[in-house]
Amino acid sequence: MATPLRVGAAPPPPAEPGPGAQAAILQAMADAGCDHLVVGDHVCFFGGWGVDGLVEATALSMLHPALPVHTSVYLLGLRHPVVVARQISTLAARAPGRLVLGVGVGGEDRDEVRACGVDPTTRGRRMDESLAVLRPLLDGRAVDHDGEFFSLSSVSIRPAPPAPVPVVVGGRSAAAVQRAGRLGDGWLGIWVSPERFAAATDQARAAADDIGRAGVDWQHGMTVWCGLADDRRSATDAVSQAMEGIYGLPFERFARYVPAGAPADVADALRPYVDAGCRTFNLLTQSPDPSMIPGAVGEVRLLLASV
């Protein structure tokens, strides 16, 4: 059976504060055909910016009865995996089967990592160990573990999530791709070409084969910043201002991987990734008119699904 195409997006902020206005936006996204919602995660990124990804996922799950939420990506290495397992178990009990946990090491802001009591040079090893602890806990197993960062004796989390929580691993490095194959349910790319996407997913599968992992329901995907507007200049201005404000880098560093324009323009830019095997898109959308985002994302999905 072919893997269905899934297109989701970060919900735009409501024009007015309050859960009612936010719920109306989520319903508009569902009505437009969006498959899921997307949330980010940072503790104190570049001077204090961020939201907690699992808190945000829980809040959005309570504001809509059906839409899944994908974290893209949750900085697992900044937290203790037993605490994260409890948070996920709590969310899963209230919204079964509606979380896809995208995880990454982060690190664009080393001060954020240090502020959480983590040595930035250990991020990769800490992520590997965190996943080795988290995954069996989410499966309902008791964990005995004596590692570099965590020591556990017969620790379990009850109740375990009633439905499996897919874990996809983000990151452009070779280590991230290997981690996805050994410990994840998929690889989540960002700022890579379609050719790199195809090669990375092949490498992740090979890494799984090397350790005898079989029968993985691979959920490889792409996180894509994009601008949406009736004209390309307005769309580019919106997304470039947002990205420069967050990352503190010139937009030219990202531009080749950031589609902008009308929904047809964005779909045309994403189509080569579909041809390369991508079936999940997490769109980080910006627009001079945020109210157009739900319908525009739905149109992008419709155009891609027609491929």
C-alpha cells in the first residue's frame, strides 16, 4: 500500500488572544485539508525566544478534536528522557495516536544548550542515549540503563501511550541520518535538496539493516520554511523577515531551500521532494496576511496530492 501524502503546517497566530480564536484557526486548517499541525521547540533561543514543544502540542490537541500534532523538532537532549516519557504518556492518554515526535539536537545557539545544563559537545551522544531510554519507556517496558548521562534501575512509565508514538529524527548531518536509521521511525530533513533527501533516506534504511532492524514503518519527511502570498515578492519578504529575526543570519543563506509565492509556486518547489520519496511535509509558513495560511496550505496539499 502506498504511503499517503501528509501536509501540515504551523498554525498562524490568532488576530485576537484566547482559546476560542485559536480553535477557530485550527478548524479552518482542518476544513482546508491540512493533515496535521506543526510546533517547534526552544527553551531560550538567541536571547530567550521559544515555546515548549510538548506543552504547545498538548494545548493544540485540546483545542481540536482530531488534528495530529508533529513536533519539528523537540530538543530531546535538553531534557531528561524519563520526564519526557511521562509528558508524552500524559498527552497520549488525552489525544491517543495524535502525536508524531520529531526530535533533534539543536545547537544553533550553544548558549541555550548550556543554559539547560548540557555540554554542547555531548549533544549527539546524549541524544542517542536519550532515545535508547525513551523508546522502550514509551512501549511500556521497564528500563535498566547505566550510561554516560543516565542511570536507571527498573524504571517504567504507566500507563504507556495507548497507541504507538512515532519518533522521527531531524538533522542534516551524517550522524543524524544514522541515528534515524538506528533509533527512529524516519528521518526529518530541513534545508536539503531533493537529491540529498533521497540519499539520506536510503542511508537511514541501510543503517537500520546493518543492525538487523526490520519492518520499520518509515515516516521520512521534510520541514520547510515557506512564504505564502499572491505575489512572490510579498511572500519572500514575509518569510525572510521571520527567518532573519529568529536565526540572526542573512536570508540568502536559506533562500534556495525556501519556496515563496502563491500555493502553486510552493507546490512546484516541493514536487521534486515528492518524486524523491517524501510523503510528509511540515510547513513553517509566513505570510503578510496570516488569515490566508490555512486555505493556502490546503491548496498546496491538494496540488501535491494530485502528483
